[in-house]
Amino acid sequence: MERRIKLQHLRLLAALARFPALHRAATEIGVSQPAASKLLADLEYAVRHILFERRGRTLIPNTLGTVLTHRAQAMLRELEQASDELSALIDGRRGRVTIGAIDGPTVNYLADVLAAMRARFPLIEMEVETGSSQQLFESLSRGEIEVMFGRVIPAFNPDAFSYREIEMERFAIVGRKDHPQANAGPLDAEALQKFDWVIQNRGSTLRLWFEAIFSGTDLPLPGHIVNTNSLLMTLAYLQRSDALSVISEAVALQQAACGQLSIIPVTLDLGGAAYGLIRPRHRPVSPALSSFLETCEQHLVASSIAAPALSPTRSSTQQSSELFA
């Protein structure tokens, strides 16, 4: 049976289930009645059994014919679904995209893009990993994620990676809900130095910015610092103490609106660092990833938040076409 049964046999069985007259089934599968009759004879020879009872022009499947017809219909449905899935994969309507993102983009830009992806490409599975730019860049280099939303780090090589700047990420100093300093006067560096802190690990952009607060005024770092790259750990620790932290302004505004923390007024410049979309230049782009990158670009154009300069080494037009083509 495995060697002799062909796709046309399966199609004839499925057609006979809908149209028990041989001439109607033949028309359904686009062959002549004699050709359909030969197909049926070949099929019965292959299985060594009669499959249909002839009652005039009507063909009634016997027990064996019924079993084989049901199997044929199931196999044809599987083939049709496989064809649909292949088409969806080829044109970017189905697949999987793995993304890395620092905290700021996950709250505003990336969340909007994912919502647009859900509306346009509901069959594409999106997986988002969060972390520091350093962690995400290492994951990107190892091929564990396909793209990342983060900051350019010293290890970034413009010949190996493309960078599409999105916007400047501002920072905010935060404390627990109802923190005593939430409604007090703005704090300067000397006042901030007296608090406990929970802050990202050494080497991260937020940590460097935090350390610069005190080094710029010749002050030592605060005496007690909890080091963590986990936003969840940061929020949990803040709720249990009067400690402070530095997080993305977008995250701070969201958490403050939900009553999870307070934004602490300070005299410092809270301007942060630019972030963008980073992708390996020479790694193949799947159709699903291409659909995601296209959606990213459309959102950038629609929101008009794209920065004019994408990197110090390549023109905006060149990098945009390389990244989103």
C-alpha cells in the first residue's frame, strides 16, 4: 500500500465521500470518468480488497472502504494544513521571533510593536527576554535572540551589527510607595549619598550613571548598595525599605501610576542614554523576523520618534535599509 497508493487515490476517496457517483467524483478531482474508474481499480488492487459496493451508478463504501476513506480525508487535511503553514512561514505570517529588550523599551515602544504584531500577524509567536544591554548583547552574539532593543556597549562592532537608534531613554530616581522623600524638596547628590540603594550590577549603563552622580562631586558611593539586574527584585526590595533606585523613566511613570512606587524629586540632570534596535548584519533573516522588523519601522515612522542619526559610522539611509530590508 505504501508503495502503490498515490495522492490522486486519496483525492478520489475524499471526492467519493462527498459525491458517491463516480462521474461526479471524477469531475471533482479533474479527471475523466474512465480515468477515475481506473484509479479506483488500481486502489482496490493495491489493498487486495473491494472497497465499494456498486448500486447502479452509486458507489457505497463497505467497512474497509469507510476506514480508508476516513484516513484519506484526514491525510488530505494534514497536507492542506501543511501547505498553509509553509505558505505562512514563507510570506512571514507564521513563525517565531526572539527579542531582547532593556526595561524602557518594553514599557512603551516594544509593547506597541507587539500589539501591532498581534493584530497583523497573530500566528507569529513572540518571545521577549529582558536584561541589561550587556546581557542582551551577549545573548545576541551567541544567537540566543535574534534582535535586541538596548544601548550600544563597548563590545559593539558596527561591521558585525547594525544599529537603528530609536530614542533617548531618561532615568528616574524612585523609592517605595509613600516614600518620605516623595513630596519633599528635591535632593542633591550629598543627600542621595546618605540613602541605601538597590541598583544594577557594575558595568551597566544605569550603574555608570549612578556612580557618576557621586564621582562628579567627589563624594564616595553610598555605604549600602544591593546589586541586581532584576527589576522585580528591585521593586520588591524598595517596598521593604526606604532605599532608592535608578530605573528607566518610562518604567517609573508606569509603576507610579499603578501605585507601586514614588518618583523622588532631585536636582540632578536625569538625561539618560540612547537605545535602539541591534541586529547581527550577516545572520539570515527569517520571514517572521522580516515581518517584525517591518512592523518596527512602520511604528517608528508613524510615531516619528526615530532619531536622525543611527550610528557614528554609517548613514541613516544605509543603516535603515540594511536593518529593515
